[in-house]
Amino acid sequence: MISTQDGARKLDQYFGLTYIVLLLNTSLYLKYVDFTGFWVYPFTAAVYFAYCFIYMLPFIIILQLFRKFVCLSFMQSFLQKLRLKPMWLLYILAVSSITFLQIFIFTDRFIFNMYDFHINGFVWNLLTTPGGIESMGGDPSTTLTFIMIIAGFLAIQSALLLLMLNVRKFENFSQRVFSKLNVNIAIIIFILLGLFQAAAYGISYVRSYDPILISSEAFPLYIPVTFTKLAKSLGMDVKRQPQKLEAKDNALGIDYPLNPITRAPGSKNYNIVWLVAESLRADMLDANIMPETWAFSQKAISFQNHYSGGNGTRMAMFAMFYGLYGNYWFSFLNEERSPVLIDLLIENNYQMDMFSSAKFSYPEFDKTIFVRLPKSQLHDDSETTGSEGWQKDRQNVAKLLDFLKTRDHNRPFMT
């Protein structure tokens, strides 16, 4: 019979053995890291070892709290009536919860390999909506394969526990490797690794050191830490390094634009007024629904075969300005890369003022499309009054017209 104290010690050793298995499972992400530059190696190693511990930490904390709960006298009595041993109940919860974690990591890596992004709301909706898997080409064999993978991880986690409880040599090995001293040393190392990778990312973000920023994208649930606000609070003027209109070659990074931008001789610098209506369907541009806009479209060029790059604001706006698929948004946000269009307008001395009835910070257009424009040229709802969107729209139209009246007529403009 296993005592509660002895069982708790074995549970800790089980977590240690599981950490090794999780390292093997998570190691598949390493092939997506582009090891360009010396600092990518220690950063990736720190993230790899620290985040495997972080992935397990919530389960460890919950199970340790539950262990204390089942040791209470009333719970002991309750479990005795059910003929359940407290430690075996904990073992079952430990095996099932850690199996869930292993399956999550494996599934996320599978999705990342296919789509270059980790599990998110879209993926969760796809997995939980009836017919979602089938819409992606899944069939009964796909379901059977994943059932076998789940069974495999469950078997591995169960085997670890059974070996530790029943095989003396395996138990002795676990006791030596995962002694209290070694565990305490490992926790200190994990904390130091976590601090190092956070500092490395924060410094890389400020200095626009892309190899580390890009490498972090390979790991699921990575939490970026930036020092911008801290530096500003200390009175430091922190600015990311200016972008260059050049292609950049790396495995996961941005290669944009693919070719140098050239202009035809004698090209004019046209004035640009760009109006965007949120969630406006194409079939609403109708003589009865929008008579004035319809009348204007009859005297202008109307592009009937333009398609949105996504069904959300950030993706559609991204495609509109960059001419790329919406799912590239995250890479461009991470590198704070502006579209070639804005780069060329700045290069050609365009006068620019932008207006929005929402905020430029959400979605993060101030870090993507308009990242190279100073904040003084981005006018959003923080400068307008009234709670209704149409009230803010009217004020922005008035401000836009003022901009057109007071602008420098010797320069081309975009608004």
C-alpha cells in the first residue's frame, strides 16, 4: 500500500519523467527554427527547455492542490466509502491531464507544419464544429489515425507510471535523478532560462533583431516580452531600427518585396483619397441603397473582380494595402513591416493624414500598415466625440476636408 507522502514523492518523479517525454515531443518544433546568428542558439535552447516546464506547470500546480484537498479528513472518508485510494485517484488525473498536454503539443505541431500557425480560434472552431474536419479533406481513416495517436500517448504516460511503481530499478533511477535537491536546482535553472529568453526577446524587439523574433514563432503559446513601456517610463527614447525597402532571405522571415520596385519613366504622383467602409458588402452598392455612391461609381472605374483577403478587419485591410494573403499579417506585425505602397509614398514626399472612427492600435495598423507614419498623422476615435460611429465618421470627414484645404499644394497627398 502506498502512503500519501510516498505517493506524493512518486507523483513528483512522474512529472520529471513526463518532462523528458515532453521534450522529445516538443523537439519537433526545432526544425522550424532558422538558426541564423549566434544568439538564436542559446535563445532557442532557453525557450525549448523553459517552455516545456511552463507547459506542464499549470497541471503540476492543479494536481498538487488537489493532492492537498484529497488528504483532508472529510475527503478521506468520502473516498473510503467509494473504495478509492487518494493517490490512485491522483495518478489517474495525472496520467489523463498530461496525456492531454502531449496530444495538444502533437496536434499543434501537426497544424503548424501544414499552415505555419499554431492552434487558435479558427482551428478550435474547425475541430469542434460538425463537418469541420471533413471540410479539410478528413475521412474516417483520419479519425482512426488520431484515435491511435491519443491511445499511444495514453499508453506511454500510463507505462511510465506503472514502471515507476512496479519496477525496482526504474524506481531507483527516478529517485536518483529526480531527488529533491536536483528538482530544486532544475527549478532555479528553469527560472534563469525563462528570464534569459524574455530578456533576449525584449532586446531583440527594441533592436529589430529579426532572427530571434522569428525563431520565437516556432513555439506554441510563446509570450513575447517587450521593454518599450519600461524604457519610456525611465525616460529613454526607444525606437525600433528603421526599415529598409529590401528583400530579406530567411526560412521563416519575410521576403518582401520579392523583387526591387521600379517605376515607369514619367510616372505621375497622383493624389490619393482612400475610403474604406467596415463590413460593407459589394451588393450594397446599389442605386436604391446608396444612390450618391452609386452615381459616383458610374462616373468612375469600378473594379468588380476584387476579392477580400480575409473575413476579418485586419486580414482584409492587410490584403488591401499589401496585396498579400491575410494570414501573413502576423509575420508582418512581428517585424513591424510597412507595405511597399506606403514606403514609396514616403519616398516621393507625399503629405499624409489618416482618419479612423475606431483606433489605429486595434487591429494594430499603427504597427503594420501605418507603422512608418508619426502618430501626429494618425487621427482616431480618441480625438473625436460622440458614442455613435456615424457621429465620429462625420467629424472625420470634416477633418479630412480640412486637411485637403490646408495641405501643401506643392506636394502630392494621400489620405
